[in-house]
Amino acid sequence: MITGRRRHCAEDPEFGINAGIYRLMLKERNITGIDIVTPNNMRKFAERALAKEEAFADFYFDRAPHPYELVASTFKANLGVNELTFAGGLRNEPLRLADGETVPIPCIADAEIVLEGEILPEGWVHPEGPFS
């Protein structure tokens, strides 16, 4: 199994952008699991979409180019506060963003890798583990 923690970004129509560090686990060729079991803003976004039986499509993860983005993503901001603004503060300049190709959410322009996707409204459907 391939697992890893990556910086993720999602957008809710009411609360805006959320950035955080979440674990992904490869399940099938084009399917991963995401660890949003603990209470956090990404989980709130996904629960709101699940309640509407909608895919949570505004989602991507990346390999951020600089530790500032990682540090900012670990900050537990209040709902509605974009953690990426803190990365700009640490850099002392605005964070350069680019439009997503398949999801309507901006991503870090100079990220090494950006993967876009969606959380389907299926709930928990794959087993988790083993963990190292």
C-alpha cells in the first residue's frame, strides 16, 4: 500500500478555502482513501456534501514547494479562514496560485505535483490499514 501525508486544499461554497495536512492511502488505480476522521474543517466540508448526496469535487492535494505552505496548512484556523494566507505572511509576499485544471479551486503555482479529485458521496467504503 502507498500511504503518505500531503497538503490538501478544498473549497466550500459558504466557508471558502481550507488547507490542511491529511493522510491518503492508495486503494485502487484511481482511488485513494483520505483520513478525515478527526474533527477538522475538511471533514465539515465533506459531511456537508455527503448530506446533500453530492460529490465533494473542489479538492486537490500537492507536494508543496516550500515548508511555509506546510507550516501554514498545519494551523487550525477557524471555519472560513484560508490557511494559505498565513503562508503568504510567512513568505512576506502573496502566495502565487494557479487555476485548477479539473476542479474550480486555485492551487499553489509552483507546486511540484498537483493531483485533483473529488470525495464521492459514498461514505466509508474501503478498509483502512495496514499502517507503518
